[in-house]
Amino acid sequence: MHRRGFGVSTVYETLRNEIIELKLAPGSPVDEQQLSDRFSLSRTPIREALVRLAAEGLITTLTNRATIVSNIDFLGLSEFFDSLTLMYRVTTRLAATNHGPEDIGRIRSFQKAFESAVENRDVLGMISTNRDFHIAIAQAGRNRYYVDLFTRLLDEGRRILRLYYSSFSDVLPRQYVREHEDMIQAIINRDVGQADTLAAAHADQIVRQIRSYIAADSRQSAGLVL
């Protein structure tokens, strides 16, 4: 018999990964009894796991008390992309100004983990290590408000980033790994202007790629309907 905490963690991590990977589609129902049967657990740890997922914005309880996988706000993507781009730029600029030696070691360690995930085509690994890489840069900038805001944006954008990797069939071109390395070098050099330029270009290519993928998918779906 599993420990209670073990059960909660198992349910939480499994569902979180399935939601981020879009294996559980946005808007799909989340049924406590079905999950209880699936994981061979009582409904109490299931509910605890769902509370954690709700806190991360991954599931939503509707007014009729039904629970669903949270929808992706495609209509609000422009605002999300604008905010994300701004945070890429400001955090990288501040890191170039304020970083200490210990920050570079942490940033490089996350970049190494990201590179390993890319080589292994580990999508969940790419998403998590990319998040950790950019948060480490934000922390090097020494502004806790920016760290909090950027963390929230990166967490909310995990499913959007899944679409980004899907657009490459999960084989990320090496040039986009090098973009991270170039940003690290600009930070080390304390070149604020270059850090800003590289961060802006990095954000822009991600936004363009995701927009293109969503547009192509929409056209294909429309064609199937017709």
C-alpha cells in the first residue's frame, strides 16, 4: 500500500505532465472517480493533487462544479507574448548588470541540462530546464518582482511552449540552443545592449514559430471540417 503523500505526488506529476504535453486536451473533463479507479487510490489524495493542479492554473472548476483541463487563452496570446518578450529582455539586461560569479555557474548548469534534454528529445525536460535557465537569469538580475512575474509567465506558458517544440517535431535546431549560449556570454561580458538584443531576438523567434504553427494547425483543422 502506497503512502498517502506518495499517492498525491504520483497523481499530481502524472496529470501535470499529461496536461503540459497536451495528452489531456484543454477543456477535457477531469473526473475524480475515474482518476481514483485509474490510480487505485481513494478520492482524498486525488482531490489533493487536483488542488495543486488548480493552483498552477492547469485545471479549472466550473460554476456547475464540473472540473476540466484549463483552456488555453488563444485570444489573449498577444498580451502573453508581449509580456513574455518584455521579461526576456529586462531580466537578461539586469543579469548583465548585476550578476555575480555564482550566478553564471547556475545559469550554465541549467543550460547544460537543457542541451541534454534537446539531444534526448525529452520535451518535458526541455520545458522544465528552459524555465529554470531563464529564471536563473532573472535571479541574477536581483529584482524579486521580475523573478516572480517571469516565473508566473513561464509556468502559464508551458503548454504554449509545448506547441513550439511540436512545430519542430520535438527536434529543436541547434541554432536555438546556441542562442542561450550567446545570451550567457553577453551576460558574462556585462554587455547590456547585446544582452537586450539577443533576448529580444530569442523571444521573437519563439513567438513567430508558435504563431506560425497555430495558424497552420487552424488551417488544417478548417480543411478537415470542409
